[in-house]
Amino acid sequence: EAQVTQNPRYLITVTGKKLTVTCSQNMNHEYMSWYRQDPGLGLRQIYYSMNVEVTDKGDVPEGYKVSRKEKRNFPLILESPSPNQTSLYFCASSSGTGAGDGYTFGSGTRLTVV
Amino acid sequence: GEDVEQSLFLSVREGDSSVINCTYTDSSSTYLYWYKQEPGAGLQLLTYIFSNMDMKQDQRLTVLLNKKDKHLSLRIADTQTGDSAIYFCAERLGYSTLTFGKGTMLLVSP
């Protein structure tokens, strides 16, 4: 089944403790992206990647890092999480070509930083 | 920068039609999308329209695009309680970046 898999689904952590949220897609998509969703703010793009070793900042990159060493994986790294990073995070992928190519989204990771 | 705006809330009765509206600012958008998010779930692509089209119909869904006014709408015919969700409008710019609106919560009452 074509899908984007994020782990974990839920995470509670303490301020300053490094964490990684994993994202993997099995559709051979070139384009991957991370969003955070907050009440009243909708989805805001954190980082995106157009291919292996090619990443760029989205609208809200501060406090986050990403890497794209392989096509299928695009982990989101919080080196020193803070409470304002408490949010619902979505990973998405796209082939980036063809008519109407939207994103396929993962199920989300709900992160709480205390 | 780019901005996509939607009304925040819509309430309808089961069996009625729902119309969710969206405005966007970037005239270079190539595609416009509608996504649905059910509680506790990710976003599911419902439908899309190419920017040179005026209308697209897909079963109960009708998308209307007024490019001059940069206005997009999603009409859901015969709305059911299972259609209750948050609906996001998004525009595609450039290679693959999607910019989303804040979402419209649709509540369908029996």
C-alpha cells in the first residue's frame, strides 16, 4: 500500500531533550516536506526536500533540522525542543510531476514539550 | 508572501449542499487542491483543479475556480454526517510547494 509512515504517533518530552521524528515513504517520491499544524494557524511548512541531499527552509524552520540521505526517508530533528514546538506534525511526499500531483500525508505526530 | 484564506466554520443540515470558499493571492498558482482532515487523522486529497479550468466535477464534489477573482469553492452535494471534517484549500506554486489555508470546519447535523 502506498503510504507515508511517521513515527511516533504521540510523543511527550522535556525541554532540551533532543528528539527525532521519522518519516518514510514507499512511493519513490522525490519531494518530501514537513508541516506543523496549530489551532488557528493551519498548516505551516517547516522544511522541504526536492531530492536526496537537497533540502530547503519553509516558513517556520527555526528550531528544526532535517536530513535527506536516502530518497525514502526524511527525518525531522529537534535538537533542543521547547514548549512552543508543541504541535501536530505532518510529513508529506509528492512525485512533483504530472497533473494534479498533490501530497500524500502521513497520519501525524502529536508532540508535547513540557 | 502567498496567502490562502478560508472561512473558519460552516454548519449545514444533512442532505443540504455545502459550499466552502477560498481565496488565494498568487496568480501563478498551477494547481489548486481541496483536502479533508477527519479528527485524529492526516490530510486526505479530495480533488484538485488545474488553474486553466473553470470547473471540475467528481461525484458529489464540484470545484469552481474564478481565476480573475482568485476564488475557489468546493460544493458538496447531499452532505452527509460523514462529511463533517476540516477542509483545507491549497495552492501549488513552483515545483511542489503547497500553501494551505487555515481550514474550514464543516459540521453536518442530522
